[in-house]
Amino acid sequence: KMDTVILVLVCCGFVLSGYLAKRNRLHFRLLFAIGYFLYTKTHIGYYYHCRRLHKKRLAAHSKTEIVQVGGDVLVYSLAILDDNYSYIVVEKHGRFAVVIDPADPYIIQVYS
């Protein structure tokens, strides 16, 4: 219950900060700093992020593709959340792989 109340207050803060941005940059910066702190440094932000990930796993925002670079490298592009991508770069023989921007570990594990 308390997480929901705080999340609503954060959202209201962001709406208010957008209104105040037109009137006063100092208020906008202050409210943005508070909202950013709550999102990145508290369990509320983690809860909100996990909730967004769970909702967006059901439907990606675009189609994923596999691109072959040179003769030995494959690049998988994976759509994550609303506007983000993760990339898996794999050697064709499967010995080496690199993950770039792994925002959602579940999707990375499914494709690897």
C-alpha cells in the first residue's frame, strides 16, 4: 500500500515539475532530482522498473533481427521496454559472446 502511495506522489511530482518547468527552472531541477533519487536509489524505483519489465515482456515494441557481421560474428538485437534495445554479439562457433546494455536479464537468458 505504501509503495503505491509513494509512486503516485512521485508521478504527481513529475507532472507538477513539467508545469513548473515553464515557469521556473529551479523548481523543475529540484523536483526532477527528488523523483530521480526515488527511482534510482530506493526499492520503489526497483519495484516500478520490475513492473514495467513484466508488462513489456508480453509485447515487444519492434521486431528483433539477427545480423551477420563479417564471417564469424552474429549480432542479435532485442527490443526491451518502450524504446530500448539490448544486443548480443556472438562468435559463430559459440565460444565467445558479449551482451550490450542488458536491461532485462530474462530476455537475454531466453535468447542466449
